[in-house]
Amino acid sequence: MAEVTLTIGDRRHVVACRPGGEDQLQHVGMLLDQRWAAANRAAGGQGGERTMLFVALMLADALDEAERHPPQPASDAIDPDALVALAERLESLAERLEK
């Protein structure tokens, strides 16, 4: 088992993870830490457990929003009909080159 030290708010936490998972664990720890100050204010400075509850609620809200409104495909995405037309044209050119 690998170990990672996360700093969330003003506390350090040593967390075990599978080998190779250290970077991902550091990343999610950073997501928690980024929300700590706002969550601590929302919790009224009433302690780490309540603050972590608010961090969890903030992340759950962001996840819910992302799931309800997934990113839309780029407007400059290639039209499937245009791909078919391009493929047909390339086949035609290949046939002419073979002759």
C-alpha cells in the first residue's frame, strides 16, 4: 500500500491507497482543500466534522449539476453526413488512381 499525506484546511491526513493511485488521491484531496475555507465559513467555524460535511455537500451539488447538465458537443463537430460524403469521394479517387 502506498501512503499519501493530504492537507485539507489546516490539518494533515495520511491516507493509504493502491500503488499508482497517489496522483489521483492528491488531486481529490486538493478539491477538498479548495472548498475548505468557504465550507468553514458556511459551517460557522463549528469544527472540522461539520466543515467536512459542507465540503461534501458542495462537491455533491457540483456533481449533481454536472450530471443533470452534461457538456454539449462542440458546435464545430463533424456532421456524420459530411463524413459519408467524404468517404465516398475518397473511394472514388482511390478507384481512379488504381486505373
